[in-house]
Amino acid sequence: MKIVKHSGDIVDFNPEKLKKSLMKSGASPAVVEGILRIIRKELYEGISTKKIYKKAFGLLKKEANSHAARYNLRAGLQALGPAGFFFEKYIARLFTAEGYLTVTNLILQGKCVSHEIDVLAKKDNAVMMIECKFHSRRDAVSDVKVPLYVFSRFNDLKDKQHVIFSLKDTVSKCWIATNNRFTSDAIDFSKCSGMSLLSWDYPKNNNLKTKNDIDCLYPVTCLTTLSLAEKDKLLVLDILLAKELVNNSDPLEKIGLSSNRIKNVLKEVTELCRCD
Amino acid sequence: MKIVKHSGDIVDFNPEKLKKSLMKSGASPAVVEGILRIIRKELYEGISTKKIYKKAFGLLKKEANSHAARYNLRAGLQALGPAGFFFEKYIARLFTAEGYLTVTNLILQGKCVSHEIDVLAKKDNAVMMIECKFHSRRDAVSDVKVPLYVFSRFNDLKDKQHVIFSLKDTVSKCWIATNNRFTSDAIDFSKCSGMSLLSWDYPKNNNLKTKNDIDCLYPVTCLTTLSLAEKDKLLVLDILLAKELVNNSDPLEKIGLSSNRIKNVLKEVTELCRCD
């Protein structure tokens, strides 16, 4: 059975791959088997992975919202857009969760010109800059030009002292984060130049996909019990991660949810953030 | 009288500016005064500079094709698109005219990754790389990210020996050329980093505008006696500059022009390339 990927590529349907991603949602083996059975029946030659994903999402949601939310991560990251602003805040939160101090959107004067830096993070006296590349389109990739220009930016900044967390901070490390993928050239240049990358699937461990599974750092945009407009309101209230709603219904009241809906959202959030 | 610029900005109509650009076309002061008189009568509140330009172009063309061609330079550069391929060749020709050896589109291996270089030019044993940024849209500018990524490219290449013109060339200089403009940040960073820029109006002297006036390096796309399709055919035949047609009607025959039309084109070319 041939299916069509997001990229337009045609590949064989791989039931193992679908099973693996369904298992990651937190659903039980029996539930996953049930869903697989239903989907297999509905497959047809040339069906898109998007359609398969949508069917699986619907079936998972019937079982438990939190499973669907976990399965929904990639789309949840994309829903942080269309501008890059909330993605930058989300990336800052990931570093905060690892014990960094963070600030977003700071303009620093380099040797040659001034630069707007998306995220700055400090731990143990080391300060790093993080350039965030948010793509609204699922198939957009960050090519080698991104690490090339970021590296010049870093070099322009690194020999100067800046007022960031203290009066005399120096930027000693450089990261680039994207919700999609990097090209292999972008990865090669970054490695060779001593820059670190974070993407949907890079590095192999501790990427956006796995960080969320391990530390439950799911963005609120993953939740299935809220509308898009309600998620946007939460983002504006500076609620970026689902876990920020655990034991905290204030923001949900502020955006005008009924007590019944608040109960549903909190149930999903609690199930989703079991790693806490 | 208020007029609307390409950028959407609204400014006062400046007859001096129009007069200056008409004079540069090579038309006599009497002709220019005549055109100005006609255009003044046809102006209305909120007319676009594009419309004014079109009227002036039509009136110049009635006088002499070569004047209109000269006036047509900016649009002629744009007509080298929509891809950047012919703009790169055109830029190579400008350097050839200054006594450089040039090659276009070469892949060179740097310290970290390989890079596709648009133009390489050699004179007196110095080799420079030229990155070309072609914009189809008139108001697109090259911002600071361009010199930032090009500078990393240059740094990745400059310490290695390459097989370009000889077996052991080193790239010692870096240029960026665009048909439009650079932002002030792009200019500041390039100056500070030792890179050279070439744009429609930068540097103040010897930019694309003035290079053409002094050395008659007009692209064939400026010509008013050829259709767009015919110009494209000339580009494919590797005829980039109008002056390449002086005393050379072969390419015009090859693209299928009648002897009468060839006469007209050669007349325009000869008048246009009087600097030779």
C-alpha cells in the first residue's frame, strides 16, 4: 500500500511506524491495536499521511484527550505561529526548565552592528545566544545560510561585554532552534563551527520531540480541549506550557471558560503532564 | 502636487529630479524641456512615479530609442530575472570589462562545508568571490543577514587553496552585488568586515547606475527595439551586454529578426554605446 508524505514523497505504508507514534501518545497497547485495526481498514492507495494522522488523532481523542494532545505535538508547535514570537518564548521556557536564566528579544551592540537576539540564557556564568527559526509551513527547512549568518552574528558579539543578566556578560555559546528540520549542510557547518542545534528531530536525543516526552514540556497549543482562539489568549497571558496550568485554573477563568470546561481542560493537562 | 513612490511613500513632485534623470538618458536639453512640459500637464494628485516614468519613457522613445534604453536601465536589470542566473553572468561581465578573469557558478570546498559561489574574479593574482542577490521585486532590499552569511562563507573558504583559475588559488576578497539596494545595517557590517558592496546606488560612485553611464555596460534587456522573448533568446546565446552587438549582427540573425529589424536594433545599440 503506497501513501503520500507531507513532502510529496510516495512511500510504502509502514504499520510499525504508525504503531510506534501511537504508543508514544501514552495510549495502552490494547487501544493502539484497536486504532491500528480501524485505520488499516480505511487505508487506500495514495492516502496522505496527513489524513492517516487525522484519523488516528480522532480515534485517540475518543479514548483520552491527553493521548491526542501528546500525539498532537508537532502541530502544537506549529500553532505557536504564525509569527515567531511565541516560539521564541517557548524555547526560552525549555531552557528555563533546565535551570537557565532566560531573557527574550534583546538588542546587543556588536563590533560592527547591533543585533536583535531572540533568546539569551545563562547558567554557571556561561551566557548563550539562541536564534529561533519558526516556520509556519510544515515542510520548510532551515538551510546552511541560517547557521552561516548566525555564526557571523555570534562572532560580532562574542568579544564584547554586554549588559544582560549582569553588567558584564560575554556571550560564549551559540544555539539555533527551529520547529522543523535543518539541512545536512546546516548541521555540518554548525558542528564544525562549534554551534549547537535544536530541531524537531535533532540532536538524535534531547530534541523537541523527546524533550517533550521526557519532561512534559508540551506547549498549551497541543491541548485538544481548547479552541485556537482560547489557546492564543493563553499565550498572550504568557502561559506557554501545559504544565503551567497544573493546579492553576486562574488563566482559564481569565479567558472566560465555564467551570465545566475548566474541569475538562485541567483533566487533560493533568493526564498530559504526568512526568511532573 | 503629491505623487506616490514605488515604496508607497507619498512625496512632493520634484521636477528637478525628473529633469536630471531625463538628462542622463542622453536627450538634448530642448527635448528634455519638451517632455517635462508635456508631463507637467498630465500630472494629477496621487499619480504614481511608475506612471510618470512610463509617460517619460514613451516620449523619450519617440525621440530616440537609445535615450529610452538608457532611461530604462533599472527595469532592464530587473528583466535579467526572474531567476538570478543571468544577473550573475551580467555581474561577471562588469568585472571582465575591468580586466578581470571571471568564472560563474563554481562549487568550492571550505573548511566546514562546500559552497556554491556565484562569480569568481581574478586580477593581479588576487581572487575575489562575488555573491549575487537578484531581486525580482523592485522594492526588495538586501538586509544585514546577507553580508552576515556571505562573511561566514568567505571565512570558511579563505584559508584553503582552490582549483579555480590556477591549481592553487586562494580567495582573498569578498563582494556582494545586488540589482536593488542594501539596508544601512548591511552596509555598516560589510564596511566593518572588509567586504565590498555593489548595488543600484552603492557605492556613491561606480555603482550599477554610474558604471553603465561611464562604460556603456547596458544589459541587452534595456533595449527598446526588442521584445522580451527576443531578449531572453539573446541571454541564452550568452549575449549579455548591448555593446556585444556593436558590429555583430549574427546573434540577431540567429534569433530570427528580419534585416529591417536588425537595422533598427543596431542603430539603437550604436547610439546607446557611444562611450566605446
